[in-house]
Amino acid sequence: MRSLLFVPADSEKKLAKAPTCGADALIIDLEDSVSAKNKSTARHQAAEFIKSHRESGYALHVRINGFASGLIEADLDAIVPAGPDAIMLPKAESGNDISLLSAMIAPREAMAAIDDGGIRIFALTTETAGAIFQFATYKAASARLDGLAWSSEDLSAALGVESSHDANGAFTDPFRLARTLCLYGAAEAGITAIDRVFPNFRDTKAFRSEALAARRDGFTAKLAIHPDQVEIINAVFTPSADSIAHARAVITAFEAAPGTGVVGLDGEMLDLPHLAQARALLARAKAGGIADV
């Protein structure tokens, strides 16, 4: 999974357009993009959209409202029976939140005749100050947990900052820390690390630059808030032909020397972590639709 596009659940126009955007996952949003008066309509439209697009070929996620909203029970009652691929939890504070959400999903799955654990969980982290201290707790929170994403917008409000960027356009220290901890937390849990939303969808140059930096640092997916961002995300996070060829060469070198922990390739000494990286890259390429991987 490379691209995850947010789509307001109360917008029939945007829901109709979303399937044509090429995103690996659509996140049907019940939270920030939906006003309080439209929550009920949004739930109904989200459920109907999921039911009618189950065989679409892309993943169907729903961002519910957070625990503090008082709306989570109603969200799950409406959405779980429709059978989404995943629930995205906003403002996740720790692994305890994931465990609790999983426990809330399970009986609703059973009532809807959905296999236990069939609905996965993704968490939006770093939206509160307290969440920054809890990344180690996600590792064993739930077998449902598939990914962690970080956010800068809500964190800006929580901290009361004047700006999340310095004069050169780089993130300031509080936001670099949040981004880094999310990456470490996902790596420790063995799940997908997802880079943040980039609000200025018209600045495609800066958006591509941020996506490239995320890929460089270990993120394997990125959130999108506009359909025009999807193509860039997919291109950036799909392994290149050269990287695929190198990964194959690494694997071949180890296969030619069974039982060894170190091989030589193109003047470099490679050990088992390089082999793990090569296999992971080929897995991402396959997931991105590249044939013959």
C-alpha cells in the first residue's frame, strides 16, 4: 500500500470521483471533514459506498471519530456491518486505544458474520502531545494493527505553535521528533509507516520533495487529501526498475552462497540486513502491481 486518499463521507460528488483516482486505499472520512450536523448522513453514505464497492480492487478504510468525541459507538454500529477493510482511529494516544478499539470491533464483526480480525486498524498518531510518549506500546496492541501515520496539523493546535516550519521550509524540532517517533514505532511493531497529509495540494513540487524524503527515511506510504496527489505518491513509493534489479541481485548472491551471512556484490560486502531490505523492496514492488517480481 502506497497511497491513502481521504474522502469526505458526506460528499456524494467526491465519493463518486474517488474510485477513479488510482489510490491504493480510500479513507472514507467521518471525522474532521464532516460537520456535526452531517455525521448521521455521512455514516449512512459511507456504509452504502463500502457495500457497493467491495470488489473494487482498492482498499476501503473508514476514519471514525476519536474516543473523546462520544461518537465512536455510533460510527462502529453503522460501519462495521458494511465490512470495510480497515478502521482508521484518529487521535490515538497509545496501544491501549488500539486494544480497546479492537475489542469494540470484535463483537460487531461477529454479529455481521465477518471473520474475527477481518477488519484491520490503522492509527493516526502524534495528534496530541501525550501520544508522543507512547510509541513503544503499539507493538503488541492488537493483531489487527496494520499501520501508523503521523500528523502535523492537530499537533500544531495542541502545542500552540506559530509555525511547524522554519524560515527554510523545514520542519521545526517538535515536528521532526513526532515524525521520527512514528517511524520508529511502526518499525518496532513491524507495520506500515505512513507519512503525513500535505495540505497545500497545489504545490506539487514541494509535495513530491516531501514524499521522496519520506521514502528515503523508511516510510512506505503517504496520506493524500486531493486526487491530484495520488499519482505522485504512487510514483514515488513504487520501487524503480534499478532498485528492483539491485534487490534481485542481492537475493541471488545470497542464494548462491547458502548458509553464509555475508556476500560480496559490486565491490560491497553485504550482510543479512541487506537481504531483508531486498526482500521487503520486492514485496512492495509486487504490492504496487509490478509484474514478474
